Amino acid sequence: MKKTVFTLAAVAAVIGTVAVAQDYSANLKARQGQFRILALNIGILGGMAQGKIAYDAEAAQRAADSMVAVTHIDPGPLWPEGSDNMSIDGTRAMPSIWDENADFLAKWGALGEAAAGMQQVAATGQEALGPAMGKLGGACKACHDKHRAPE
Amino acid sequence: MKKTVFTLAAVAAVIGTVAVAQDYSANLKARQGQFRILALNIGILGGMAQGKIAYDAEAAQRAADSMVAVTHIDPGPLWPEGSDNMSIDGTRAMPSIWDENADFLAKWGALGEAAAGMQQVAATGQEALGPAMGKLGGACKACHDKHRAPE
């Protein structure tokens, strides 16, 4: 009887120390989808800023509004601890996102501010898009440089 | 020389009649990611409504706010014409989305209203979640029944 208890305890210890492969695919698809939505709308605004897409004030406003909407999504459920690129496949999210979470959240907040800045000016004219895009690109890059692994 | 011109015209005619496989993967990933974000947050609110997750007013509010944020994303760039399940692989989006676009957009709007309803009550208590979840589920189902192909 004692041996059985010991064996169960040993199994429990092994389960505890070996990382159990939890399924984070739903979280990954959600957060990667979020960046896809941002990218689609950045593509519209960037295309207009560069003159590759005809400037359309209403379409620019909708794209900026969509980006702001994405920045209002709570990052918590999308970024569960353990879903970093050292623990699972299919992500470039570095452990620093959780190890330096305040920095990550500050950078997410900075993206929100840059998107809000674009929202303010998107419908005011094509020439306003470039500077606002620069701030958006800077916010993206700051987080990617620090918290995203190279491909 | 005339023969060359004819040949080029013939090639152009072939290109024009054979459907050119346009790459909608970025659009698909964005719109499917959008539903993944909704699903994650519905999971939180549904789990609390059913008592499977401990009710937490702040977490419930954040989940509801996130759903409302998603419903503020402009559907236009996510649903380009030609990205239906009769035209491309990897989607269950039926042609009716474009053929009856006003109906599709009304159903998207109804989801926005249901999410706003959840946002109003999510922090008021666990017992408020069930009825609000029912309306959300109804909005999801109405669109899926009409515009999403079975798996």
C-alpha cells in the first residue's frame, strides 16, 4: 500500500516537473489574428500615405477606427503565461513579454496612443497620414525589437 | 509582327477568362482571428455564466469590452469580394455574404448590439451573464445559419 502511494507521488512529481503540453492554439490564433487586422488597416493607410492607393477620407477614417478598436482588446486572454516561443511552437513571442510584462503592456499602450493619433487626423487629408504612420510604425517596431523573436 | 500581337491578345484573353487565383490569405487570417478573439472572450463569459469559472466582475467587464471592440472593426477590408467558399479554399464564408450584403451587415450590427448589451451588465453580477450570453449566442447563430457553410 505504501509502495502504491509512493508510486503515485513519484508520478505526480514527474508530471509536475515535465512541462505538460497545454494547447494554446486558440490564444495564438486570436493574438496573431489581431495583428493581421492591424496589418490590413496599416496597409490601407500606408498605401494612401504613399500615394499607391487613392486617398479616401472615409476609408482612411474607418481603417484608423478599426486599428483603435483592436488596441481596445484586452491583451490578457490572448497572452497566457506559457505561450512564449521557448515553451511552444508557432509563435515568436519572447519570454520577455511575461518577464517584463509592464514594459510589454506599456508598449501595447503606446500602440493605442499612436492609433488614436491616426484616428484624429486620418480624415483631414492625405498629407496627415505620413507623420501618423511614422508614429504607428515606431510603436510596432519598439515592441517587435524587444519582444518578438526574428523569423 | 501581326502574329505576335495576336498571340499576346490571345494570352490576355486566357488570363481574363481563367480566374486568377488572388491571395486572400491575409484577409482570411484577419477575419478568422477576429472570431477567435470573440470566442476566447465568449469562453470567459460563458464559463462564468455556467459557474465553471469563478465570477470576477473586472474580468467579465474586460471580456465584454473586448467583444465590443471587435464589433467596432470595419468588416470591409476583412471580407473582400471573391473570398467566399465557392471561390477559394480555407473559408466557410458563403457567397450570400456578398449577394445579400445588407443582411450580412445587419447581422454583424446585431452582434454589436448584443455585445453592447453584455458590456452594460457584465460587471453587475454573475446572474446577469446568462441572459446576455443568450442574446450573444443568438446573434452568432443567426449569421452562421445563413452565411456560414457547414464544416
